[in-house]
Amino acid sequence: MKKIFLILVCVFLLTGCGKNDDELVMVTEAGFAPYEYYEGGKIVGVDIDIANEIAKELGKKLVVKDIAFDSIVNEVKSGKADFAAAGISYSEERAKEVDFSINYATSKQVVIVNENSDIKDPSEISNKKIAVQLGSIADTYVTKEYQDATITRQKKYLAAIQDLKTNKVDCVVMDELPAKEILKENSGLKILDKELTQDKYGMIVKKGNKELLDSINKVLNRLISEGKISEYVIKHTGE
């Protein structure tokens, strides 16, 4: 009887730990307004609005999980999540591990400095102390293009901004829209006029999950053609 009981417990635990077939699990890093951020204790944003449309297309309930940005690819690869959206830029390295959707947004990488900074142009950061989010396109770009710089990698953008405000670094490199949102809440900072580079966002799924990828692309194409993604951006930025 004890053996039967233990077997039943193990079966329960194994089935209980799996994902519910009625749920669509998305992972993100919810410190990336306007794409994903907390409001009233709930994760909202442009990507969440898009993800809700994907869930409707599939007839499933959307479940959103907030994790560290540098863990997102592994979460999708392992099957713990169905897909991810978090301002994820296409790269050949990432494409070896996961499959990307079509691009649905374009972002500029910009430089944030203190208002009294001597840095006036992005070309002047080549030998400076630069803060970025770990695993982001800014991290990849700065590491490659500014090899004489000292790079501080933080898991959260707000930690990078705090490094700048306390003069631990000379600047922060990040995406333009989240940068503008952060500056609304942090006085004494400014974004340099010229962009550093541009990148495009896609959503990611586990390698070979063509059925889900096709559904995501179908929804993205529809939302783009209807102008809905631009509406979502306006909704979450007020601009």
C-alpha cells in the first residue's frame, strides 16, 4: 500500500508541475515600459496587449511570468514557457537556440547621461564607463563596438540608472521608448540627440514549434496591418 501511495504521489507531482493545456505561458522581464511593466501589481504593456490577442487566437488563457532577461531564452528552450516577448532583438546567436517571429517593432538604442555630463555625442563614450542590461542588444553592441569601455551589466534597467545617478558610470545605453519612460520618473538625466544604433523586436518560441510560431506571426501581421501595435504604444506612453 505504501508503494502504491508513493507512486500516486509521484504521478500527482509530475502532472501537477506540467503546464496546463488551456494556458499559454509567456515569459518577459517586466521592467521595460511601455512594452512590459507593472501597474497596480499587474504586468501590463504593449507586449501584453499583443500576447492577449495571440491567446485569443489560440483559445487559451494567457499567463505572464516575470523573470530575469538573461534567463528568457533558456526558459523557452526548456519548454517551461511557450513563448517570450521582452524587446527581444534578433541575433544569429539567439536564432541558434530559439525560433523568432517576424519583427513587430523597431527601436533605437540611445545614450542616457546626467544633465551636467561632458558627453555630448554617442561617439564620445568609447572609453567611458557604460551601464547596460545584461543580455540585451545594448550589451552585445557595446561589448563589440566599444572594447576600450568599462561595461557594467545589470539585470534591471533601474539598477543601471541608479549607477548613473550615483556617478558609478558615465552613461546608460538602452532602448529609446523605455528610456523615455524612465526619464519621466528620474529627473536630472537626459537622452543624447543622436541614436547609437537601431534594432528590431521579435517574439521567440522553442525551436521547431512551427504551429505556435505561425499563430504568433498571423496575429502580428494582422495587428501591424490594422495599426494596432502603434495604438498600443500610444496607449502605454500617452504620446
